[in-house]
Amino acid sequence: MAKQLDYHTIREIFTRFQQADPEPKGELGHVNVYTLVVAVALSAQATDAGVNKATRALFKIADTPQKMLDLGEEGLIEHIKTIGLFRQKAKNVIKMSRILVEDYGGEVPNSRAALQSLPGVGRKTANVVLNMWWRYPAQAVDTHIFRVGNRTGICPGKDVDAVERAIEDNIPVDFQLHAHHWLILHGRYHCKARKPQCGTCLIRDLCQFEDKTL
């Protein structure tokens, strides 16, 4: 684990990220907030590309909780059976949809606690939805962010909760809204787990990673 970088270094890192990609976007396909919740829940232990492939046709016929209930669990499975853990995920999506219809009038709630009370929705999923749909500076820490944060010193921590706190505590407020997207995309395409592309990295001169592949 690298040591926590200082304020000025972190500000320079995110200035570079912002200049390279001013409005980073999440890569999960969705048509409204409900389909975003479903997509993020389905993405656990799966790739965004794999989820998008499975949900492209699904969201054309089931883009509300009631339509998902009408489709039913077996109908949903037919659409998502290429995704890992598809049976359990289908059960959760149907349960979640029923709760949204019965308790929330078919609307997705926008508090973290209410979102996390839904089947298949953990803190990371809730944070993604709060950030992407309601533009709240919530930090969804996935494996990419955990790796980048600890390698670079941007937001080191022994677990995802510690990394989330490090982001909130150390990244300047004006970068908080897009912070988790910049970090995810950096981890996905540059600071890769096995073969980090340090030679073309925007922040290689500021990063504390000792095993740079230059």
C-alpha cells in the first residue's frame, strides 16, 4: 500500500484527468434510473460489456419495475443467462421490482439507506446510482479503484470502506463528482492489474507505484 499523497499532488492528478476527459461517463447501458439500478446490480462479478449485451434487448421490454414483474423470473433469466450468477441475480431483480412497486409506487428512492434495503443492492451499487443519476458525489469503490488507490497513493486503504473515506477526505471537492469514474476508467484502461501501461500513463511522474513498467 502506497502512502497517502499530499493535497497538491492529488490536485495535479485530477487536473490532468479532467483535462483529458472533462465529463467521464459510466459504461453501463440504461434508459432510466430503474434500468440503471438493475444494470449495476447485474454487473457484480461481470463485465460492463457483458451486462450491456444481455440488457440491450431486456430494457426494450422491461424498463419499469411493473414490466419486469410482468416478464417474470424465468423470462428475465432468458435475457441474462450469459451473466455470472444469473439465477440469484434474477431472483433479486424480481424481489427488488416487487418492493419498488409495493412500497415506492414504482419509483426508485434516492437515499443510500433506501437503495441498500433493496435485494441485490449494496453500498457500491447505491453509490453508483446516486452519482450517475442524481449527480451526488458518492464514491463507488470497485476493484479498479481499490487497485489504483493503493498503487498510486491517491486513496490508499486496507478495504473498500477505507478507500471510499480516503477519496472523500483527500480529493478536492471540485473533483468529487467525477472522481470515481476517472479512477475506474484509469484502472480499466491504463493501470491494469497484470500489465499496467505506465509508459503512456498521464500521472506516472506523480504515482508512487514501485513496479512501474516503463
